[in-house]
Amino acid sequence: MKKNIRIICCFFLITLLYNCTQDNYILDEEDDTITNPENTNVKGFYLLNEGNMGSNSATIDFMDFTLGVYRKNIYATANPTMVKELGDVGNDIKVYGNKLYAVINVSNFIEVMDVKTAKHIATIPLENGRYITFANGKAYASSYAGPVSIDPNSPLGKVVEIDTLNLSITREATVGYQPEELEVVGNKLFVANSGGYKPPNYDNTISVVDLNTFKETDKIEVAINLHRLKKDSQGDLYVTSRGDYKTISSNLYVINSETYQIKKTFNLPVSNFTIDDNKLYYYSNEFNYNTGNSTKSYGVIDTNSEEVINNTLINDSELNNIKTPYGIAINPQTKDIFLTDVGDYVSMGFVYCFDKNGTFKWKTTAGNIPAHFAFIYK
């Protein structure tokens, strides 16, 4: 399950409920023509639907811009000799070279596919894997290195290095507790540690791993319960803290990757974001135990000036129909804005597309908990 707030609150209930309803998510491939074809260098995107924990319902969709067609649940069709479902909780998806990598969290593996066809190439075992990134012919993935369990004695997490030619794990490094997103800057790997299995004693650090020795060399103290971590064009690191869902709010920070100093605290609740062309696009859907409510907000930050330049993101009233924003992406060519809506986390979700000015273009049904985008080029 993606958010540790949901793990903390509902783990056992959700496992029971969604095991009972898992048949609702076994789908054949379905194609929808939803928009006019686009003639750019971007062919389309893969969308990984997480699926609820215990339901074995992670799926992959594909949006083909050249045809204007959205294809649901393509993995089963592309791989008829494999099991029909992709696995339990899809946590991240990325393209590197001619391969597509999907981190399947609770099923404990990384699925490697051909980027053009989504056909299975290999499976890389990884216990409680979370996120993946790439540099210099290597993949780096974070792992909770233990079972899915709220436990004050849960182990330290780890990151693994994967050779992208032979698709095997070559090195491992111990990092902080329950590591999340990670980035390579120069010869260093930065990993956001959450401590999400250890509330209220959350981790508050970014681990720094030297890629020569593949050992943790430093820890940068930032804030509790870190999650998102992405670099900008200058090599600065933008990282989110989820807070404690009570008195400490979520927040966004920017870190100098050379000095390890916090350059700025934005005092903005940020749940998820993406960076494109020196702009950081974000949304927040911050839950608070004390009120029992979630508060939504959106915006854009200029990563050169490190200032908020837009606190609306979308100018269209269609945005009000998004109940629970979850995934966010920007088309690198057209600058169209994509948001996913997971609704109540049980029903099928939606993908919304807005143009670069925030005007609504189209909407389509996706799988259960649509979350992670990976663009591909012609």
C-alpha cells in the first residue's frame, strides 16, 4: 500500500476486505478512443495501477498518443503464459533504455518488460520494494527489507544496485528506516527515509550512499516521515515530509546536494509532485487525524527562483470532480498536465488530462488506484 497512513490505520481491515472483493479487479484488456491523435516525439505513457493490498490487482495501462487510444490492463494480453494479474501493489514504474521496470511492493519483486510491447523479460526478487531510479547503466531500488508490518523493531531498510544488462542485483547498502524515493546526483545516491513502520518514532533523514563503495557515508536530517525525492536541473533535491498526520503537517524542502544544507522550507503541504523544465508541479491531499478530513491544494514552483508561481495549477472547474488526487505527470512535449483520481481507493480510478494552461481536455477510467506514469518516445 502506497501511503503509510493507510498502512497504519487500516492494514488488517483492508487485507480482509479486499481479499473478499479481489475478483472485481480481474479485467481483460479494454481499449477506449478518448482524444485526437498527437504527432510529437512522445508516443504515450504507461500507467501503473497500484491495486489494493491483498487483492493481487496491480495492472498496467497504456495511453497511445499517436492513436488517441487508452488501453487498459495490457500486461495480461501481452503475457498470456504468465499469471493473469501483475501482482500485489504496484509501487513504481520507470523506463530505462529498451526496458520497462515495475516495482511490485507486496509481491516482493521488480517486473522487467520490453518497453515497446510490455512483454515479460525477467523478474528480480526484492523484498518490500518501493521505488527505482537509474544512472550509468545501473538501476537503484529502495527496499523496506522486511515484511509489511507496523513494528517498532522493524529493520533498517536498504538500497540495491541492479545491472541492467544481466538484470541481477550486484550490491546492497543499508540505509535508514523504510526508505522511499531516491535519486542519483553525480556519484552519490540520495534516499529519503520515512520510518513509516515505526510511528511515532519516524525517521527524519536522507541517506547518502557513495556509488564507488556503495556504502552509506552521511545522513541529512530534514523532517519526519520523508517520502518524495526528486532532483532539479541544478542537482538540488526536493523532498517531502508527510508529518505525523496530527500536529506536524506535511511540508516541502529543497536541499543542496553538495553541502547537504536545507536551502528552503516552503511551509506547503505537498503529497506528490513532478519536475519538468525547471517547474515543480504539485498537489496536496493532506489527511489529519484530529479533524478526520483531507484538504486538497495545488500549485507550481519555479525551481530556479524557488518561489511559488501558481497556487491553482488547474483553472478548469473539472478539477472539482477529482475526489482523491494521487498521481501527477507532465507530458514532456506538449506540457499537458495529468492527474489521477483514486476516489474511495476501492472502485476503479480515473485519469484526467488538462492542457498546459490548465484547461480540461479528456478523462478516462483507469484501474484500481492509478498512480505512476512512465512516458515513452517514438
